[in-house]
Amino acid sequence: MFSHVMVGTNDMEASKAFYDAIFGTLGVKPGFYDDKGRAIYLHDGAIFMISTPIDGAPACHANGGTIGFAMASTEQADAWHAAGVESGGSACEDPPGVRQGGFGTLYLAYLRDPAGNKLCGLHRIA
């Protein structure tokens, strides 16, 4: 359904350092810059990008929006979360842990990136 996800930032270096750290825990190579200055991450057929807004206005996060990343284990979700907090992000929501809901038993870890975008590391518990 999705071809890519792109988030805005006002500080490319801080955001790239953050995403290099959290994606590194998933085995993703550091992002590279294209000719327009966007940082690009490629992994398992997925594309994630960071960009300053093309309209010149300040970047802002999507209130109510969340970008979810699949985790292979609870340990990977914890490492992802810790890397995010250590690399300029901030913890949000409840601490990482098991949640029950309409989608079954999930292990969730929530972060905000340096630009305020809300992210979720999600591991489905079988």
C-alpha cells in the first residue's frame, strides 16, 4: 500500500543522527543524502526519508499521527527505544511494554524524534 514515508525536520543533522541510531538497531544502514538534501533510508523494500519542508515553512509534527516500525522481538524494541532516547529523541506514552487491544497482544515502545514526530516500535506477541 505504501511506497514511502517522509517526515519533516528543521534540523537535518539532529534528525539524521537520531534515525541512524534507531534504524541501526534494526540492521538498517545509515541514511544517505540525495541531491535535494533529503536523508534516505532503504531496507527490505521500504523507503523512509527526512526532509526540510520544500515550501520553506517550518516543519511540524502531525498531532495524532504515528509511524509504526515492525520489531523482530521485545529486545529489539527495547534497544530501538533506548537508541532513540540516547540520540536526541524523547520517550512518550507509557514505558515500553505489553498492551492488550483489538489487534491482540502487542509489545509497544513509543518515541518522539527530534522534530516531534511520534514513532512506535511494535512487536506482535504470538
